[in-house]
Amino acid sequence: PPWVTPRVFAGCDSEHWGPHCSNRCQCQNEALCNPITGACVCADGFRGWRCEELCEPGTYGKGCHFQCQCHHGATCDHQTGECHCAPGYTGVFCEELCPPGSHGAQCELRCPCQNGGVCHHITGECSCPAGWMGLVCAQPCPPGTFGINCSQDCPCHNGGHCDPVTGKCLCTPGYIGDRCQEECPIGTYGFQCTQTCACQNGAKCYHVNGACLCDPGFKGIHCQERMCPEGVYGLKCNKRCPCNITNTLSCHPLSGECSCKAGWAGLYCNETCPVGYYGEGCRVPCPCHNGADCDSITGSCICAPGFMGDDCTIPCMAGTYGANCSSVCNCKNDGTCSPVDGLCYCKEGWQGVDCSIPCSSGSWGLNCNQTCSCSNGASCRPADGFCLCSPGWQGDFCDQPCPDGTYGLNCSERCDCNHADGCDPVTGYCCCLAGWTGIHCDNICTQGRWGPNCSISCSCENGGSCSPEDGTCDCAPGYRGPLCQRICPPGFYGHHCSQPCPQCVHSNGPCHHVSGHCDCLPGFSGPLCNQ
């Protein structure tokens, strides 16, 4: 309504209302009162009959109708809605944590953490990284501990120290392993066992500093000096060494025991290495596989036939065989050969030393040891025994003739016959019905022939013709009988002797059997011999 906006209403001042402005306004907190009714119009952020109350927490603005947008426990100004962030948060709506390195109210306090420590955004308490401890992460882990808050015990043995962050052991000289639990391997010493022992004549070296522990009979820093000269031994150096000089490295100055050169063994170094061993005294096993031997001096593998490689673990490549895989296989028709001796293993359908001979007729399969089951002259495929039918036959075993109307290989051809009883299943030749001939049985028999393919001569006499189908005679006029061999009976003539003769009067008998004419007596004439 128009009376809400102005600061002072016409007629009464801001402190009064009613008739003659006689009533005093009860509104608080700079609220306006209606000059007519005295009702209070609250300023932003206030509520109540007299505008004496602030907006409820979480609301603000005119009539307290707006919801605060603040997060993480922040409060908002009851008039403007502006957020007042709780310690540890920042941003327009207090939605963000304090930036790294700050904490507390309005993020104004600086973090005191050192060595990569992270402080809590509210309290400023330091969370130390692995390897550090203390209120401000200024103290490294005490010896023997590591990790977050230095809470883990180091697992290192033999005086090893552990990394305060990862716990990884740093071993003292002479030890290795993830926990420094192992002494240096024989022949090495020092930090991380990287030094090589220089001790000679079988002396042991101390794994920590490499000091040599000499066997009896030797002396010197590296035990390199013999107590006795070469060739003699004993307490008084008065015994001659019994070793084979050529095959011996040395004999022990006290015991006279022979140390053999590579490739030799035995009490006096006069025996060659047994199979499978090489090196000084033949003490080292050969590193070879698959039945291989090795050189008694160097240990180089001598592979058995069928294998190659430094340790004889690689079989010969396809197509090769023998010692060092140097021979080429001679197998034909995709046959494979033994990598040892080159013996051919033939594919199905082949045989022979080099797999060059196909299976003989009637056999098939691996080594041609299967018998064909095909009928009616069919052959079988040597690889899998599949029957290859002869023309005129079909079926898995070629035991079914071609269906009527077909012929040839796989019964794939169709008969081309007219007046026939089918065709030959092998050649396709038409089997003509009686009375027909020709390649397609479309020609009727010529005069004088009859029967299948017109193969029979007619037997009819006296000019008679025969039926091409069954040879039945069709007699000429004046004749009768199965073969037309008889004339018409007296009194009849013509075709099939079916016409009766006329009444010849003065004749020599009945009429002519063919024409039916009367045979007149002398002196008479006329058709009936009556003239």
C-alpha cells in the first residue's frame, strides 16, 4: 500500500497515530507505524507486533521471509543475509575450508606445521607426514621407528637402520635382504655386498670387511702364499705331491690333496669328468637339458639331436632335425619329421619313407590303415575315406543308383529321352520303348523293323507290314495268317479278307483273293461273267 514507503505519514509525525495523532506509536527498532491504525511495519531483520524480535536463526530480510544460504554452522546477518563463517571456513557462503597454511576464525591464523605437516583448518593441530612427529612436526622419528606418527617398529636386523618414512631397511656392511637378515653371498662382502673377495686357495672371506681366513698351509693377506714350495707338502715340506702335474692346479701344502684343473677329477687328477659335470675338479653340474652333455672344461652344452640353444631347451624348428638342428627334413605332402632323426610322420592319405606315396586303392587315413567302404567300383579319398562314386551311383557308400531321369557323375545329369524307359545311369543313353529309335528315341522304326531300338526284322510275307511296337503283321489285301502266308479263303477277298466275293456266274471259281474280280470262262465277260 502507498502508506508503507514514506518515512513519515501525512498528518502525524513518526511517533504518533490515530485521530488528531493522539496515540503514541509502540514500534521499535526503527519500524514505522501506520498513522491510521498504529500497526508496525518492521525494518529488515525484525519481526513481532512491535518489531521487538530479531528474525529466527536461519532467516533474514524483510518480514524474515528469506532463508540463509550459509554452510558449516555459519550464522547470517538478520538484516542482509551476509554469512558469518565459523572458524576454519571461508567463502561467500562459508562453503570452503581455510586455504592451506591458515586456520581459525576468518582463516587469519597461520599454521605452525613444519616438514610438510598439515594443520587442521579449525584447531590448527598439525598432522605430521610419515617420518616426523611433535606438535609442529619438527622432530624426526626416533631410531627404530618409522611411518605416520612414528608408530611402526623397524623390522631391520643385524644393526640395519630403516628409512623413517618408508621403513625400508638400510643394511650395515656384510648384510642384505629386505630386513638385512642375510649375510653376503660367498665371494662377496661390504656395503650391499658389492665388493668381491680376493681370497685365494680356498680361503673364506669375512662378509663384513673381506678379511681372508686362510686354510692351514697358506698365509698372506689373501692367503696367496704356500707354506711349502710347489711340488712338495707336509709339516716339514719333505713329501712330493702325488698329483698328475699336467692336470693339476696345485697340491695342498699340508695334506698333499690335489686340486684338479678344469675337466679333470680323481684323487690324483688323472680322471676325466663324468657325464653331466665340468670345471675344476668336475664339481659343477652341466647347465644343459634334454639329455645333453657339456664340455668338461668350459661347460658349453653339446645338445642331443633335436635340440639347440645355449642350454639345449629349444627344440629344432619345423623342417629341421638332428645334431645342432643342421639337417633339413625331406618329408613331402605336409608331412612332419622327428626333430631327433628326421623320421617322417605322414599326413592322412600318404605313406612311404618321405610321404610321397598316396594310399593304395581301397585304403585311406593315417598310415593308410583304414579300409574303404565304398561300393560299385567307387574309390575313396585317401585323406578321410570319403567315397568318390562312379557315374551312375550316389550315397555315402555309393550303394544307391541314380534316381530315374538322372545319370552320370554324382547323378547330376538329366536324361534327354522322349519315347523311352529312362536312360542308362552311367552313360545317359536312352532305353527306347519298342517301336522307337534314335539318340533321343524320337524316330519311329523304319518299314520292316520293329521292337526295342527297332532291332528286330519283320517276318511278314506277301507284302504285309509289321507293327513297330510288337511286330504284329498287318497283311496286304488278299492275305491272312500270323505271317500273312495264306490267301483269303474262297469267297472272300481284300483287306483282312473281309469282303465277300460277288456272285460270279460263268467263272473258274470264286473271285480273285486280292482284287475280287471274277475269272470268266472262255466266251463270257463282264464283272460277273454273265455276258
